[in-house]
Amino acid sequence: MIRAVFDTNVLVSYLLTYRPPIATLIDRHLTREDIVLVTAPELLEELDRVLQYPKLQRYYTEAERTRSVALLMALSEVVELPETIPRICRDPDDDQVIACAVAGGADVIVSGDRDLLVLKQVGEFPILSAAQFLEWIESSIL
């Protein structure tokens, strides 16, 4: 079983477009329990905040947005972030993603954010795009 932190941009992509590779990851591998999603309250709050952006509100009613965030919380292992998070990335929100991976003992971070992807790896875990992660997980379980 692979423990993964999915960055907000990956989850928004899934919720709005429901296309591969992220749809395949969640539908196929999460339901088969090949993946444990690891998240933190701060990341769930960010997801909820992003889904309220005016350009995204047309895709969701408030009830659907609330349900989507609650479902992701229910499907995930929620961990607490440390009070002090070291600065690694240009964007402090990205540092929260890394802190979540560390706090949750993740094996990988899945992101579409260039500021994270350019790092390629932090500590012992890789930072992969959804397509790279899908390729990695499917090759490791077959």
C-alpha cells in the first residue's frame, strides 16, 4: 500500500474534470486500497477555499462542494501538521503539503504545481505529477 499526499491542484482537477490520470488513480487504486490518501486539516481547508473561487463556483453548489470536501476527508487519513513548518518552497502552501507528507509518513507527493515538481524529491519521498504517479503505482503493483 502506498501512502500519498495529493496536492490541492490535483484534487481540484479530479473534482472538476474527472479525467485520467487522476480519475484512474482515485477510482481504480483508492477503491482497491492500493493508495492511502494522507491529508491535513489545513489542506482540506485550502481545497474548500479554492473550490469557492468565483471561476470555480459555477461547477458546484455549496452543498456539492461541502460534500466533496467531506468525502475526501472520509477517504483520507488526516494528520496534524507541526506548529512550525520549515520554509522549503516559494509558496508557504506548498510547505504545508511537504509537512503533511512528513507528518503522515507518506511515500510520495502527487502534484501539478511546478514549485513542488521542480524539487523532484524532498527527503526520501519523490514529488510526482499525477501521470508519473499513475505509471509508478501501476508498475509497482503489477
